[in-house]
Amino acid sequence: MALTPEQIAEIEAQRANSAQTLRAVSPGMEGRLYTAHPVLDHGLIRVIDYMGDDEAICQAARVSYGKGTKAVSDDRGLIRYLMRHWHSTPFEMCEVKFHVKLPVFVARQWIRHRTANVNEYSARYSILDREFYIPSADQLAAQSKQNNQGRGEVLQGEEAARVLDLLREDAMRSYDHYEDMLTPDTDTGKLGLARELARMNLPANIYTQWYWKIDLHNLFHFLRLRADPHAQYEIRVYAETMCDIVKDWVPSAYEAFEDYRLGGVNLSGKAVEVLKRRLAGEDVTQETSGMSKGEWREFAGVWG
Ligand SMILES: Cc1cc2nc3c(=O)[nH]c(=O)nc-3n(C[C@H](O)[C@H](O)[C@H](O)COP(=O)(O)OP(=O)(O)OC[C@H]3O[C@@H](n4cnc5c(N)ncnc54)[C@H](O)[C@@H]3O)c2cc1C
């Protein structure tokens, strides 16, 4: 992630400018505000604004007039109760606005999460930068043999070098053509193609940027899906960075989320029955479990 000296100065100016407020402030989030957290080779995540903290979740749940007289330990217990029982609306009282710079193919996965408000950099209005995601050597992997939606063995030697060359060459060539198409030339009468059309030939590893605002309940849903090991590495690293930020913002809510959602397991009715039969000493197999082979594989992956 290379920020220009002007961008660094703008961020520093924002961080130097503080104002008194009556609103709830999260000390952990204040430390994160505006700071650019690098992700991938040119990407970033920055918190632009936020509303609420752990207390705000409890205030909403209790519909209280002020802070109330409850201790932090009571708040933590209430938050865990709300998370455990899928009582989601108090978490929706907290909001966060991120500035994210990400490759277009990651943005396509990300935008499927419909419960956020998004404003993307306009490539009709502005010219995109010459910035492309090129995977690091340890992420350049072959198709997984077990999982159609995943990667397996890391490419080595000449094959890895050739893939990297192709990625770089294609990116640079298409950007050269993009610039060529855009640029007018008064000597030859060349008009230059409109930005909204010239962008057509750019590959999906070019970087875009957006502001992305979401409430905490829906952010947790996003993080549960995208910080999961099944999510593609390139979106997972963004989700993991956000997890670190949310942990600082709302420590009790994040702790409950980590425990009940990230670390928890959903059980089907069949799975509950199998566990009960096992605890009673029965040797249950896939054939006698009533589960499909795939379901059994996932069940055995967690419970052995
Ligand atoms: C590992 C992984 C692999 C994936 N593979 C594919 C794939 O191959 N192809 C593909 O197309 N997608 C794929 N997806 C995307 C996935 O199917 C979802 O579209 C995406 O994760 C967004 O989930 P969501 O709809 O729950 O989230 P959000 O859009 O954030 O919605 C959150 C929740 O709000 C509710 N909601 C939102 N909008 C509506 C609505 N209009 N109607 C009813 N309820 C609504 C739902 O309860 C939803 O769960 C994949 C996702 C993951 C994590």
C-alpha cells in the first residue's frame, strides 16, 4: 500500500483535529480512526466514522435514559445473552464507515453483502491508477483437488515465475492501452475515448475504492462468512483486518461474536441425535446416522 505524501498529510491532519463531543466514544476505535491499515499489495482499510460502543448496545437493549447503573460485567453478560439468543437489533444500533481499497475481483464478492451502504470511486469520472494485485509467491497456488472452490499446492520454480510474468505483463499492457485510448492528440485529431468506455479492457485485479457503511449486526454476518477459512484468501485478509478493528471498537460484543459465531458450531436435529446416541455409548456410523456423506464428513470434521 503506497500512500502519497499528500494522502499521508491529509490523514495526519484528520487525526490531529479533535473536537469535544457528548456522544459515546470508544477509546479503542479512536486509536483506529482514519489510520490506513495495509491489506494485500496495494489495498487498505480505514475507519472514517463510527457510532456507538458496547454500552450503546446495552442501552438499546434496556431502552434506558442514560448510562444506567449497570456494571461493565453486567453489560458483558447482557451482550453475551443477546448474541446467544440471536437478539440482533441492539447490535444494529452501532454503525461503522470504512474506506476500502481492494481489487475489483474482491469487490465483486464483497458487494454481494446487500445490507451495507456503498459509494464507489467513479471510473466514468476519474482515471484509475496503474495499480494491480499481484499475489505473493505463497498465494500462487494450483486448483485444490478436494475443493472446487479453493486452492491447493503452491506453484514452484518456472511455473510460478511464468504465472507472475503473465499477470504483470497483461496488467501493464492493458493499462498502456487504457491510457492510449483515453489520451487525445490535437496534432492527429485523435479525440480520446470516454473514460466510461476505456475502462472496459482493464483486468479484474485492478484496484478500486469505496466507502462502505454497515451496522454491527450485519458486519458480524459479513465477518462470519468472510473471515472463515472457506472464504477466498484475498477477501479473508480484509475481514481479518476488520476483526482486529472491531475487537478494539466493541470488545465485549466482539468477544461474544468470536465465542458464539466464529468459534461456535450450528447443529442440525440429526447431529444432536447422533451426539446423544454417542454419549449413550452407541457406535453411530454415517449409514445409521441419517446424514448424507457430505453432512457426515462435515460433522466428523468437528466432532471426530
Ligand atoms: C465461501 C463463499 C462462497 C460463495 N460462493 C458463491 C458462488 O459460487 N456464487 C454466488 O453467486 N455467490 C456465492 N457466495 C455469495 C453468497 O451466496 C451470498 O450472496 C453472500 O455471502 C452474501 O450473503 P447474505 O445474502 O447472507 O448477506 P447480505 O446480503 O449482507 O444479507 C444479510 C442477510 O440479510 C437478509 N437479506 C438481505 N437481502 C435480502 C433479500 N433481498 N431478501 C431476503 N433476505 C435478505 C438475509 O437474511 C441475509 O442473510 C459465496 C459466499 C461465500 C462466503
